Amino acid sequence: MLLDIFSAPIASGAQTFWLIVAILVGLGAGITAVDFRSSVFKKDSKKD
């Protein structure tokens, strides 16, 4: 499905827009995962 979107004959501006959106969503998910991990580890260290 993603391949269909990127190979579709749409305006290059729209293609670039969706590429940037995908990158930002990926970065946001990665930052959230790092924050979650650091907060979990901080809670574990307080218990010790």
C-alpha cells in the first residue's frame, strides 16, 4: 500500500509532504519510547 502511494503519479509536493509526515511520526514515536524507557528505569532505581 505504501508503495502504491509513493509510486502514484501525484504532485511531488504532496509526495514530499507525506514523506516528512512519516519521518516526523517516526521520530515522535522514537522519542516517546526513549522517554518511557527513561521514566521506567528512574522508577526502578528509586525502588532500589
